[in-house]
Amino acid sequence: MRKSRFTEAQIIGMIKEQEAGMPTAEVCRRHGLSPATFYRLKSKYGGMEVSEAARLKALEDENAKLKRLLADTKRWSCYFDQFPARLSYSMGFISGGGFQVLVSAIICLARRQQPVG
């Protein structure tokens, strides 16, 4: 995702300038952005204070992280669908201290097959 040219504090300052009575065209000219961009930012940050905008940014970052985690989980779930059949074969190794054998079998399975979907 592209990084914004303006910080949340700058964006909120621009919105407050416009709300204080400065014409939108003048605010856009002074800060070098189009009216469409200004109104998009105003719809996102309008009525917020700087601390609220920082919290919004933190929540958006956390949401993106959780979405990536969910996507990775779904991507690798195809390996674990096949896991019980391979586990029953390897159970004898686990009781004999062969846990490393099972782990290496899972790693080999992951290297040989591409995730589905």
C-alpha cells in the first residue's frame, strides 16, 4: 500500500482550515492536492482529533495483520487436511521417540506440494 504524503495531523489540520471558512480550492492549492483527494480524506478523517486518527491507523494495521494471518492459515490448511492419514502411519515413531521423524515428514510434505487455492 502506498504511503501517504501527509501525516494524520496534517490531514486533520487541512480539514480544520476548510471548516474554519477557507475555500476548499484554496486549501487544496496551498497543500498541493486535488479537491477529490481532499474530499476523500475529509470523508475518512472528518470530525476526528489527532489521537483518534492515530488509533484508527493502529486498528487498520492490526486488521491487515490479522487478514494476512487468516490468509496464511487458509493457504496451508491443505497440508493439514492430509495430516491424519500420515500421522497414523507415523504414530509408532512418536512413541519410540521419533518425533523428529514426524516433523521431518511434515516438512518434506510441505516442500513437495504447493498449497491449493
